[in-house]
Amino acid sequence: MKHTLLSLCMVFLITLTGCKHRPISNSGYDSNPLFRGELNELAILGIDANDSISESDIQLAIQKQGQIKLSRRDKIVLIQSGARFPDDAFLEEIEALYQVIPLSGIPNNRTESPFGNRSNEVDTDPPLDKALRLTAARAGASTVIVYWGILESSRKGFATKSVSWVPIVGSFIPDEDQEMRIRLKAAVIDVATGYWEMLIPEVYEDKQFSTGLSRHQRDQQQVEFLKEKGYRRLIADL
């Protein structure tokens, strides 16, 4: 009787939960050891905490506020933070609207840490925002778009997970659900003036059930589904 009660408790009371965060540029089921981190968004926007800034500088920036104009078939530079090349799902959508020049978004490890912060080494490179604008200007592009994204997931194990030790059979029983959402943001920078705007599209969520054998496949299907929805929304906002 004691063992029966213990088994029932294991089956009906044990619930496993877990949370996971991963960037869209490292969205595999397992972390990619070659992933070198994200671009520092402050550096992309020309913000340096070490700069000497006066009140007059702030007032002048307020007076010179401009507007970014992005028209169909404009030539743009597109960068996905942390990736050598923007995701195909994003490129396919945006290339229908603009002339796209994709550039690498892999940070320079000499000046960037894996977490997007500058290292303690001496930075002899030009400011990243000006380097990007100059590169875009030489290509005849009017706008630079840099985008970041994160996938947040929460897993909950069912009671069946506690009996998944049963040979073969347990691997086919749905024993876990995963809720996932995607958060995106994009910096849209005018090459001529340096004015910028930050776009943050709607957050999308999805829920999937999986078994031991289908965990990896289900996870990546969910990732691709949310990326496509998020990218489509971001481009619509552009």
C-alpha cells in the first residue's frame, strides 16, 4: 500500500518546469559553441558613456530632431545582431520591398564581450555607428537597419514524465509542453544624419506539446514559426 501511494504521488504530483532564453542568432535546440555574442546596441546608436556631454549638446540634439524616411525600393544595409547573415525568413520578406545589402552582425571580440559590452582592451577602431554609416554611404544605401531578437521559453512536464522510464513506450507519450514567445527590436538609422528610431513589434507566443523523441523537432518548428510571424510583423512596421 505504501509503495502504491508513493507511485501515485510520483505520477500525479511531480511537475517539472524550466525557463530558457536564447537569441535568435543562436536559436538551435542546443547552444552553438561558435556563437560570439550580440552587437552592443548603444555602440550601434553612437552612445558612449565615456563621452563628455554637456547640457547644450542635449538641447542642440532636441532642436535638430529629424525624421527617417524609408520608401519602397530604397537601398538599405541589413544586419542581424550575432549572425553572419540575416535569417532567410527575414530576407525573403524584406527583399520584396527594398534593395537589401546584408552585412555580418558578428561582434569584434577585441572590442565586444560575448554579452555585448566593451572589453577592457584599448579600442582603436572608429565608433561603430560612424563605421556603419560610412560603409552604407559607400554602397549608396540611405538607411541601416540592425535588429535583435530573443526567444523566451517555459517548459512544464506532465505527470507522464515521471513514468517515461518505461522502455520505448514512454518516448511516445506526450510528457511536456513548451510555451515560447519572441521579442524583436530594430534600430532604423538614417545614413545621412545619424537620426535613428527603435521599432519594437508585437510579441508573439506559441505552445507545443512534445514527447521524448520529438522534443528537438518540436522545439525548432516552434522557433521557425515564431520567427516568421515576428519578422513579418517587424517588416510591416517598417
